[in-house]
Amino acid sequence: MPVTQHDQDSAAEQLSQTSGRLALVIGRLNRRMLRATEGLSHGSLSALSSIVKFGPLRLNELAGREAVAAATITRIATDLEVRGYVTRESDPLDRRAITIAATESGVDYIVRARSARADVIAALLGTLDARELELVQEALPVFEALVLEAHYAGKE
């Protein structure tokens, strides 16, 4: 059976509505998690997490990992340094280059932030009945695959 223009229009409208609703939900959820992590933005939290996990890193390496521009990662690194979460040091292999390393405060912050964000989600999930929770669990692999695919394609 051939696909009609009406079918294509209907599918496009459904995709538009779904993506709009999902963007709204993700935005609201992100704001709740942001409040739980003392105001550190998602981008800064992600960068700090990368520094903790893979650091010390040069700024260009961090920018590549985070898939952001050099100017963006410089601004994030400066903010993290002002907060006491990272330090800048000369690269021992190339004194002209700078590396960013996590401080003990930075490592502690990541642990606390992950726990706080998980607590926000757990509190919300705790309000669901068994069937609703099952639906969320069934949808997770789809979202995980979308995020991983975007990350490895360099779209994040």
C-alpha cells in the first residue's frame, strides 16, 4: 500500500508534537536537576565530570570530548576554576600548553551532584504506579541509544 501525502503530513505533525512535548518535559526536568546541583549548568557539570574521569586534560581535548567550541570550553573552565573545582597547570610535555585538573572540591562536587540529580529523578519516579514505571523503563533503551548515537556522531 503506497504512502499518501496525508500519511506523510500526519506523521510529520505527530513528530512535531512529540518532539515539542519531549523538549518541554526535558527542559523542566533539567531545571529541577539544575536547582539540585547548586546552579552549575549541565555543560559545566559535564565538563567537570570529564575532567574528573579523564583529566588532567588540555582545553582542546576537553572541548573535543564535550563537542563544544574552544571559546565555550575556556569560559566553562574559567568558571570551574573560580569555583575552586579545577586548577590550570602547565602541561609537563609542552610548557606552552595548559592542562585542567580537578581539585578535591571538584571531585566531591561531582559525587554530590550525581547523587542530588538521581534523587530528583527518584522522587519523581516514586510517584508513578507500577505500569507507568514500567513504561519509563521500556522507553529508556530508546533514549539511551539516541543519546549515544548523537554523541558518537559528534552532534553533542
